[in-house]
Amino acid sequence: YNDDYEHAFAYRVLAEKNREVINYSDKSFLLSIQLAKGQNDDERAGAKRREAGLKSASERQRLLIMMGIGFITLLLVIGTIIYHNYKRTQKLNAKSNAINEEMRVQSEEIRVKSEEIMDGISYASIIQFAAMPSSVEMKHTFGDCLVYLEARNVVSGDFYWASEDVSGRYKLLAVGDCTGHGVPGALLSMLGMSILDYTTRHFGAGEISAGIVLDKMRNNFKRTLNQTSFSSDKTIDSIDIALLVFDTQDKVLHYAAAFRPLLMFRYGELMRMKADSMPIGIYPREKPHFTDNVMKLCKGDIIYLYSDGLTDQSGYEDGTAQYPRAYSTKQFFKLLKSIFQQPFAEQEIAIREAIDGWRRPKSSKQEECEKTDDATIVGVAVNNFIKFDDI
């Protein structure tokens, strides 16, 4: 406007320079902003990474703390359980020790009482066998004879009995098998022998009859045990018995029996004499009198009386047998047939070995059988106490 072109040009040049400076400054500013933004983004990303790391570390720390707390809690629970179990175990041990001590005391008391009972039973056995005829008495009455008695339980429900009158003409022999075995059977056997002694003591000379003796024995037995009714009486115990009365003068045998048969070997043949089917004692089908069997004796006769305990013993037939069975009457008769001609001492050994061997196992799979009953056999040879005229 002033036509001052020189200054205008100078200002124009200055303006251009300033514009360039401004443009450069704008570019630098933009570059600075962009650089600052990049640095800010980098710092923000680093901050996020650090925050994420701190968060992760915090999570791990919290997890570790929780795991530590859980482990400590578990230890406390386990410790509590162990402590309670320890206390309970102590109580149980204390109770167990008390029970064991009580059992020991009771066991000792039982042992002492058992020894006392067994001592009593053992002594009772001595008394019982002392009440039976001794081997000397049997030999004096019948000469050489067989006597085998094996008790099941120390004392026996079986018994054998012998007697003779003052003149020596009549010789009596009996084998009895009482109800049961052990102590109850032994009491009955003692009662049976006492009644036999009492009954035969009141017979006069020439009046002894086997059937009458058993009749009187039954009456005395029933009266002693107060047996009046088979259906209502508490004691229906009885005695199976075979009684022999030898008349050595007339060489006659009187034989009466209650359920127990008589075995006789005559001329090498075995004969079995039947018995009355009723015992000594109360019985629903008893007859008024026992049968008095009379038979003439012959030279060489060998007579046996026995209890059913011999044939009832359990054992194994051979090594293949799975179950035991009874010895049986058939086997017993077979044994007697094979030994009756031997001396009585050898017969006793053979019978004992046969019965014991029958009970023993025949193979490793078998067990030894216990005694099932009292076992008794008595054998006499008439030649040993009766004189026969030689023909």
C-alpha cells in the first residue's frame, strides 16, 4: 500500500521463512506427539503387562496361601482323628486288658475246678473198678477168663459182676450196660451192682434162678429210682444186662437177659442166644417175668457176654472211606471166631488191637475217631471151673 516494494519483498521473504519454520515446527510437533503417543502406548502396554504380572503373582500368592491354609487344616483334621483314635485305642486296650485279665482269672478258676472234677472222677473210677470183681477174684471163681472193659470217659456205664454161693455150687456172672456213659452211667452201674449183691444175697441154697434174679433186680431198681410211670417219670434210665447162673453140680446153665444176648462157642460153632426185649427198669412193653433159659453145658463150651459199645465203635474200613461207620456185629463175630481158641490173654490183646485199630485213620485225609461208648466183654471157659467126666 505504501509502494514500499523493497520492504514488502523483505517481509515476503521473511514470511516464507517463517512459514517454513512453522511448517517444520508443526511437523516436529506432530512427530513429537506421535513419538509421545508411541512412548505412552509402550508405557501403557508395559503397565498392563506389569499389572497382569502383579495380578498373576497375587493370584499365585493367594493360591499358595489357600493351599497352605488347606494343608494346615488337613493336618489339624488328621491330627484330631489320630488323637481321638489314640484315645479310643487306649480305652479299648484298657478294656481289652481288663477282659483278658478277667478271662485269665476265670480260666484259672475253670482249670482248678476242672482239675478238681477230674481228680474226683479219677478217684471215682478207682472206686468203681474196685467194686467190680478183681482179676484174682475172677480167676478164683471161673479160672482163666477174659475181662475187657474200656470206659469212654474215665468212669464207665458198663460193668461186670460175679458171685457164688457159700457152697460154691452156683457161680453167677453178669455184664451190664447202663443208660448213658460217664458219671451218670457210672452211678447207674454202681446201683446195678449193689442191687445184684442185695438180690442174690437173699436166695437160699438151690433157689437161684437167673430169671427170678432179674425179676427181683428190676423191682428193686424201679423202687430205688421211684419209677412208676414211663410217660411221666423223670428218670426212665435202665440197665441192659445178661445174667448167667452156672450150676456146677448138675452142669446146667441158667440164662436170663435184658436186651443183651449170650454168645457160646460149642464144638467150634458160634451160637447166639436171644434176650428178652425189655430192660432192668421201667418200660412201656415190659413183661411180668424175664425168661429163665436152661441149657445143659458141654465140655469145651466157651461163653461170652458183651455190651453194644464194642460193635458201636466208629472207624474207617480202609483208606478210601470218606466217613466212619460202626464196627458192626458181623465184624465182631468174625473176630471172635478167629480168636476164641487162643488163650484169653491173647484174646484180650487181639480185641483191644482190633477196636483201637478200627478207630485209627487209614489215610492222611482221615481223623482218628473218638470212643463212642463204653465197651465190655467177659469170656469164660466152662472147663476151667466145672469138672466133666471123661467119656
